[in-house]
Amino acid sequence: MAALGLLLSLLGAAVVAPEPPQDVIQESVDLQPPLIQQLLQESDPGPLPDAAAAAATAAPWGPRSVRGFPPPWPEAAAVTEHCRERPPPPAAPALPPSSFGHLRRQAAALGALGTRLDSCCDRAAPVPCARRAWSAVLDAFCAEEFAVKTRPFHCCRPRGAQRRRCFTEAAGAPEGGAEVAPERDAGVPFPPGEPTASNVGNICGLRGLRPGPGGPPAPIARFHLRLERDFGRCCRNGSVECAHEAWRSGLERLCREEAAAGARPRRCCGEAPGPARLRCFAASAPRPHYDRELHNVSLGRAGPALLRALCGPARLLSRRRPIPELLGAITSCCPRPPQEQRACTEDQLAQAITTLCSARGGAWKDPERCCAGGDAAARRRCFDSTYLAGVRMGLAVPPPPQGHEE
């Protein structure tokens, strides 16, 4: 019995006197991506006051995106507007001094894109430059997302064209960002015209000049993004049937989405699905020929107001010589300050006319006989009233009304 009592006492001591725990070493992880560290430092608002920090901590961050992220695909009209206004960099979001690394990366990417867009405005072709910048900035953002051990933004998982498509669609349907403004109309003609053999040329030929939807991701804005994307696919072979199906299915989907959201139905969505609804939309289209970007432009006296249109996204549709050469002479003045542009265009046109008249008899025959006689002023008047008058162009930025060049 004494031996049994001794054994029990030893076991009790082992239970009440456990081995002291090992120290746990915690490792800190830097969540700020190295490639955009400098932008984060420049935009860091510093420690917040107690009230501001409490408000930021309590803010419904949503929890995956800040306002404006991801940025929309650079449509031609949006790039033109950016280059005209040169908006200031976006304000740094009011975040607590620690954590929220994914939101800081998004804000830094938006700042980097703004800087790149500003530099694109000084290029001869700002729209392609802006689109390359958009892709490059978001690819860099994704590289930073994968560099930290947190869940990456969902559009970073696909690659190439699929990634770009995901970001474009996400820009039209953000994931509950910190600030969401009320929905508003997309600011583009609605409903779009019914695609036919007579307007498919404009649907495809003017795609890059049509404005993209602005503002928050209302269902109509998502509709326009999807429709233009589908039109791009159909325009590879100019298929009217493909474009018509994209138009039909897009409008039917819009009606379903708005009904599911409990919105007041549009007049045509009140019609039964099928031919009656589509006829209603086709009859209501304000621009059935997709010709809002088509203009007849007189290039003879080009001042700053006209150059604002010519220097933006533009497409020359009158290819007859010598119009391309004369337009090139005018747009060579785009980099000049506005106060110098009129004198520049006058000088460049005079030189171009002299060169054309000196080379007459080759590929260009001067059918209007403007070079046949008279002094330089007479030749210029002839060019203004013939070759430079009524030039057919596609313009993202509307030109000034006739007689209101300034």
C-alpha cells in the first residue's frame, strides 16, 4: 500500500506541474509591394487623428476595392477628355496606418496609371498609348498581389486577354467599394440602333471613336460595355447576323437584369420578350445609323477649337488625294500651344500646297486645277473651297459648328 501511495503522489505532481511553454516567435510580413513602394510613401497620409482613425476602421471597405478600382478600359472619348482636362492625381484613401495592404496597392496603381496617362497625352497617338499603359499598370499590380501571401484580386488569376476582359467587366461591376455613388445613365445614345446591312459599316468603322459609358456601373453601362465587346468580335468579318444577335441578346439581358433589381421597367422592357420588344427598341433608337461621330469638316481655317477635335481620336474617311497630305500638315501643329496653333496651321498648309503644286503631274493630277494659275493667295482660296471643304471624318470630339472655329 505504501508503494501504491508513492506512485499516486508522483503522478499527481506530473499533472499539476506541466512543462513551461516554449516561446512563440512571430514573423512580420511587409504587405507593401516593393515596385510601387515610392508611390505609397508619397501618398501616405501619416497617422490619423483618433476620430479619423476610428471612422476609417469602421468604414465598410467592402473589403476588396477602393473607389475607381479597377480603372475602366481607356475608351477614345475618355482619353480625349483626360488629355483636355489633365485631372489631378486621385486623393489617397483615408486608411488606418496599418493593414489594408490590398487597398493601398490599388490606390497606388490608380496613381501610377494617372501618371502614365498624362505622358500619353503628349504622344501622337494617345489612345493606343493609354491602352498599353492600362494593361501594363494592371499587370504590375497583379505581380504585386502575388508577391504577398494574401488572396489576390480575382482578375489577377487569368492571364492575357482573359485578364483584360475580367478587369474591363469588373470596372463595370465593382465589388462593393468603399464609396458607391448613385447610379446614373451611361451618357451614350440608348437604345442603340438595330444592326443592319446599311449601318454595320459605321458600327465597325467607328467603334474606337464611340464614347464609353461613364459613371458608376448602372445596368445600362454594363450593357454598353458588353455590346461594344461583342461588336468587336462580330466586326472581325463584318457579320450583320452576329451583330444583330449581340444587340438582341444584350437588350433582353438588360431587361432581365433591371427586372431582377426591382427597377422601374423601361417602356420597351414592358413589351413581351421577342419581336415586339425588339421593334420597340429599334423604333426608339436616337441614332439608328450609328453616325454620331461622323462629321463633314472644313479644314481651310483651322484654329484651336477645330484642332481640339482633329488632335483627338479621329479617322479620315475621305482618302482622295491630296486630303491626307493636307490633314497631316494641319495636325502637325497639335503639340503647339493653343495661341500658336492658327499661325502654325496657316504656315504648314502653305508649305504643303507649294509642295503639291510643285509635284503636279505624278500620282496627283490636280483635278480642280487649283495649281494652274494665279498667285499663292488664289491657290489657297481654291484649295479651301474644294479639297479642304466638306472633308468626311470620324471624330470622337465634335468639331465646332461651321463659322464658329474659335
